[in-house]
Amino acid sequence: MSRKILVTSALPYANGPLHLGHIIEAVQTDIWVRYQKMCGNDCLYVCAEDTHGTPIMIRAQQQGQTPEQMIAASAAEHRADYDGFLIGFDQFHSTHSPENVKLTHEMYARLRDAGHIARRSVRQAYDEQAQMFLPDRYVRGSCPRCKSPDQYGDSCEVCGATYTPAELIDPVSTVSSTRPVWRESEHLFFKLGNFEAMLRQWLASGSLQLAVQAKLNEWFETGLQDWDISRDSPYFGVEIPDAPGKYFYVWFDAPIGYIGSFEALRRQRDLNFDEYWRSESATELYHFIGKDISYFHTLFWPAVLHGAGLRRPTAVYVHGFLTINGQKMSKSRGTFITARRYLQHLPPEPLRYYFAAKLSDGIEDIDLSLDDFLARTNSDLVGKLVNIASRCAGFIERGGGRLAATLPDPALYAEFVAAAGTIGALYESRNYSAAIRDIMALADRANQYVDQHKPWKLAKEPARAAEVAGVATQGINLFRVLISMLAPVLPQMAGHAERFLGVPLQRWNDIETPLLDAPLALYQPLATRLDPAVVAALVEGSDAAAAPAAKPAQTASLPNISLADFQKLDLRIARVAAASTVAGADKLLQLTLDLGGEQRNVFSGIRSAYQPEQLVGRLVLMVANLEPRKMRFGISEGMVLCASNPDDKTGIFLLSPDSGATPGMKVT
């Protein structure tokens, strides 16, 4: 029976760019959602831009923008980055939306009318020059305990002490750099203590990881405190309807953004609100979050939901922090890697795979070791997984392009299929690292099978052509099982594999029947090895990052050309229809290039870097209007574009377009 599931990940704050810490959470969630959809479950994934609060207001002022302009630009950047990492939201909305304002007002009214809201005066820091009350973190001074200077107004990063801004030594407003004064202001409080019994019962239901439960028990022991849910004007947020000049604290309306995003999706798809947000039996509700915000999601949020007459989460899944090369992300160390910076250097799926290989169901921190990332990606994705398809596809192509009608080892195939049950359970429990280990162990088995039967040797005997086809068909089917199991992690690669195999990889159980007596499309490379220099360049300030600027004289020595000169080049996308070595030429490969209805013969000096079988089906860039050149091997009717080291011409790299390009397209 299909399950109905609603899933969220934490809302990214509109005050800055996404970094890889945001991405690991989105990837963790996206893998889980994609697995659920492959299993046939009705699983929805919603998120939203977190847009309110003092930091947004102040930064917008500093940039000479309205908050609305700033959050719109931030949302566009965030969406592009999530898309770049293949995050498949069903809805990505905003907390600055009509849906969210309406829901925030309604839920507050229910809490107030049920007696869960209190009003009382508090003493706050006030910036007379900026004419605003200051959040604790907008006051800095020396720690009252250890006397360390320049500490936040709520806690000391040196000794760990907690305190109020009034206790700081020589406090200063970070907004105007003036000394704040202290003023009284009436605030609204959510009575969290009213829900202690309910929260204890919810915790006992198994909705949280054991480590999170242990931390919550500590908070219960110290007593649940009332939660200040209001802020004074000026403030960018949702105004409180019965408190003029007051706004809801961002942490009150931000989680409601989950419901607001769902509400926007509900209207598009005619979904039932009560099924998802009132009944705890009709649907399942899961939140994926980082451990730094577990307090809000495991105490305040379920209490607010329950007090407003809505359902509580089925579970809250908490993960640890991301470190880079064993250190916290730091701009000064160059380890603060934004999502955009990564995507400018590397494709998304190697990182999705690496994160999956590190993520478990616990809350331990996850380290991105760039050396390990490079080695594991090149070894697992290229050396193991893709290697199976690339080495078997050529034999099928040379044998007529059709898979054999039977498998020579059906028991081995059945063993691979049987493993899907265990691996699926590991995805379900978010123990992705164990799933990846099991899948890669199977990939080793598949490669061992091909190595054992040596189809390249069998192919030398024409009488054994059927045996060659059988071994290659077995290998292709084992690859199909593996890429299907990895489809939640590598959705783009799985899509390319679908076109190669000629069958969809949309359902978890589709692999139960092998693919036999069916045509196989021309194989195109599904993954390429990562360049160590490019990976190293992710860390700002590294030698690799600075390397491109080290030889300005190479560029300066070339004469400038005009735009008119450049426009004389007819640059086109071409597909390699055929490739072969050239007898008597150690450096050349002969390429037949398809420009979309026209074919060209081109000789290219790339033999040191590529084998012919690696190139067939690949898209390349070519100069289409280069004057034909007569060579002793034939006529070359163009040039393919490559990159190489200008000093020694080593490390030749063919230039290729992004996915979606087609032969014949003009490069502009």
C-alpha cells in the first residue's frame, strides 16, 4: 500500500549564499525522497526561503535595497544553487508570502485563545542612534566571566558562559557602534511549559534519535521556559495583529513556512490540507535539520503545532555539521565553500555521491576531505561503476547492438536483485553510507565477473561471438541493477543510463526482470575522472586556486583580436559518430563528426589522452569553417577544441557542452 509522506528540510536564510553545509542537508533529504518515490510512495518535498528578521533588515539597508528586493535576489540565487545540485523540490516557497502571513496569524490566534500566550515587560538593549531595540547578538562586549573582549551579547565563544547583554562589560551596539541604553518593552511569550506532558509523550514515541532525546531530557530537567515570540519595530517580518508596533520573532513564523509552502502546493495539486496537517495517521511528516536548530524543531515547533490544533511531526531527523579537511568552514582558511563556487568548478553528482558515502542515521559531524573526495569519486564512480558499462557496451555494439536473449549466469543476477531489499532498507533508515558500501561491493563483483570471463580474449575467436555477447549482456544487466540502486543519489547519471539502456529506472522493483534481447544505444561516457588541480582549487587561497594567474605573460604575448575577427569562427556542437586510430600516426585519431545532418572527417592529435571507444557518442566543440587540410592520411575537415598545459601540452582535455546541447548548434 502506498504511503502518503510530506518531507521538509530546513529553510535557508536569505541573508547570504548557500554553502556546502546547506547542500549536505538538501542532498540527504533529496536522496530519501527520491527513494520513496521510486518505491511508489506519494512523497512530497517542500521547502521555502527564510526571509524575516533583523539581519535581513540591516543588510538590506547597508546595500541600499528594500528587504523585499534583497530577499527576491537571494531566493533566485538559492533556487539556482539547489537546481545545480539536482534537489527535486515539489515546492520551494517563501516565508514572505500571503500563505505564510495568513497561517501565522491563524495559528497565533488559536494559541492565544487557548491561553498559551502571555504578555509581560522585558528590559532590553536599545540603540538610541539607530532607534531600535537590539537582539542579543547585536550587542558585543567583554565577557563578564573571563573578560575576553568582543563577545556576543548572549554567550562567550572563549569560556562558554551564557548571560544577558546587560551583564557584558563595556557593551556596544554592532549597528551604530554606540553604547546601548536599557529600556522596558512589553513582549508576547509562548508558554512552552504548558506542553511538557505532551512533549514527553511525543519523545517516548520514537520520533527522535537517541542522542537528540538525551539532549531534550537535559532541557526538561532545567525546566521549559516561556519563549519570547515578539520583536519591536523596526523589524522586517509579520506584524502581530493585536499588538501594534510588534512583529513575530522570525523563529515563530519561519517553521510555519513549511505549512505555507505546502499550502501553495496544495492549491496547485488540489491536495487535502487536513490529511497532511491535522491527521497523524493519514500521512507521515518528516523534518530533516541540522543539530544547531534541534531545540526549535523538537520542543517549540511540535508544541506550537499541537497548541494550534495541528498534527506533530512523525519524526525529526537531525544530522551533524559539515567540516572541510577536518576543520570548521572558515573564510580565513579558505574552507568556506559556497554552493556556487563548487558548481563553478565541478559537477554536482560526485559530491552527492561522496555525501551519501559519509551520511549515516546519526548526528555525528561529517568531514569533506578533498583528497578522499577525489580518490573515492574517481575510484568508485569511474573505476568501478561506469567501467562496467563502458567495457561491456563496445562488445554489444560490435556484435550488432542488441543484448543476448539469455543470461549466462542468472544466479548472479538474482543475487544482485536480492540485495535491493537490504539496500532499500538502508535508504529508508538514512544509513546511506552502509548502502553505498554494499552497492560498491556488488560493483566489485560485477567487474570481477567481466575480468574472469575476459570477453576481449573471446572476441578474437569469431566462433565464440555468442559467448562474448552473453558475458557483455550479463555485465550490462549487473550495471543496470547498480545504477538503479544509485538513482536516488545520482539522478542525472541514471537519466543518461536510461537513454543508453533504453528502459526507465523509475521504480525500485523494475530490476527484478533482466533486460534481454533488446537494442542498446551507443554508449556515451557517464562520468569522467576529476582533475586533482580543480578539486584543490575549491579551497580559496590554495596554491591550485592561485595557479591560473601565475603565467600572465602567456596570454599577454598573444596579439588582441577584434570582435569581428572572432565572429569569423563558425563554432559548432558535434557528436563523435565514429573514432579510430590512424595507421602510421602515433598522435592522431580519426573522428567522424555528426553536425546534425552533415558529417565531417577530422584528424585530431588527442591519441595520448583518449581511446577511440571513449569518444563515440560524445559531444564536442569544433571549428566548422576551418579550411580543409590535406594530410597523407586523408582530408581533415575541421578541428575539435581542446585544453592543455601551455608549457608541455600534457593533460589534453576535450571541450564539451553542457547537457541539453545537440549536434549542429552554433556556439556563441
